[in-house]
Amino acid sequence: MIEYKTVPSEEDFELKVECVSLTCDKCGKIYSIDDHQEIQEFHHVRFTGGYSSVFGDGSSVHCDLCQYCLKELIGSFGRINET
């Protein structure tokens, strides 16, 4: 889950939206936007369920995962090519 806050913009006196933290949907750990290495390695799954999808026809599916939970979920069958 991505948490946002609304802040005033210094340039044009408008309001802008900024990300302040990311929460892993699997383990629940909250990562501050200042934790650059972990934030860069977050993975965001977004898709719409198709016809007869197990997720539901036309359902919007969102999932935010930290790198550790993603590795736990796909580690045994994910293909890793080291460069």
C-alpha cells in the first residue's frame, strides 16, 4: 500500500501529492520514503481481471510487496539471470 500526503507546492502555491511510505501487503512492514534502497526494490502488481478471471471480471487488483516477500513468494520458481 502506498501512503500519500498533500503538501503545498513552493513554486505555484498549488497543492501536490507526495508519497510518504510504502507498506508491504504481505508482511505489513512499513518503509519510509527516505529508505531509498528498500523503496527502489519494492514491487507493485497492478492489473484488471479478465473475462472469467479468478479475481473477478473487471476487478482492479493491486499488490505492493517488499523484495523479501516477493523472493519468498516466487523464489522457488522465479528465473534469475545474473549479469
